[in-house]
Amino acid sequence: MKQEFQIVAIVLITTFSVLSCKNQKKEQESNPMVEVEPSVQFEGNNPVIRHIRTADPSAHIWNDGKVWMYTSRDMEDATFYDSMDGYRAFSSTDMVNWTDHGEVLHSRDIPWGTSGWMWAPTAIYKNDKYYLLYPHSVKGSKDDMRCGVAVSDVPEGPFKDIGWIEGVDGQWLDLVCLRTTMEKSIYTGA
């Protein structure tokens, strides 16, 4: 009985495998892949930023046509992620050569926040202002992370903290801002 079951199982698995391959071939024939020439040649240019340790990049294309990237700054001697103490801005016209605009916001400039714990920023542009949105821990509790907001007249900063988004509890982390014709939304990964 056990041997008959094994034979039936093998026959069924083989049948499904063959049918699956045939369906995949039909799908490939009806939806052929198109080869596209890359507009930028990649030659092992990773990591993009090499002179300092960065993390959590958020890339944007503003009205100047440049790619702007906002990152967390990881300290060189860090052994834990609690020492990430500031955000930096970088820009590029070709995504190969990057300009470091330096630190745009530091935890010492956030009166409600604690040192360290500055992770995963993002940015938006509205009414001729640039806004940096960032998760940051409230003084006295690394577990009480809020979505801070800082503003600048220029994409390279510096950004000035204007508080946190009130009325929403929880751990803010990995923020993503989406703007559609219907509404504006902020999503968080935590």
C-alpha cells in the first residue's frame, strides 16, 4: 500500500511538473521579454557613498533635475544602531558622481528628541519648501519614536526642526510619502 502511494505521488508530481513547464513556455511565447539598453553603464559603483558610513537612503528628483539623496549617518566606530546621530544630503546629475552637502540635521538641533536613534529619513517638496520627515526617539524613551518634521528653503539644507506629527501613536520607521491627484499619504514600515 505504501509503495503504491509513492508511485502515485511520483506520477502526479511528474505530470504537474510537465504541465507547468508547458504553461510557462506558452506564457513566455505570448509575453516575450524585451531587451533594453541601459541608459547608465554600471561598473561596480556600489556603495554609492564611500567616504563615510551612511544608511537608509531616500532618493528624490526635485525641480533642479538632480537626484537628491537623504541618508542617516552611521558613526565609523559604531557597534550598534543607537549612535546614528544626524542626516546628510547628497546630490547627483548622473547617479555616478555625488556631491556631499554635509549634515542637514543633527539630534542636538531637535529639542524634543534624544541623541542617536536617527534613522530612515525621507523628504517632500511643497509650497516652495523642502520638508525632511524622520523617525526619532523622544527624550527619555528610545521606544517612543515619533515622526519629526524639519523644513528648509533649499534641498541641501540645513533643515530646522518644527516638531513632530501629533495625533498618531506608534513606532514611526521607514517613512514613505506618496502624493496622488486624490490625496496625500504617509506610510510607515513599522
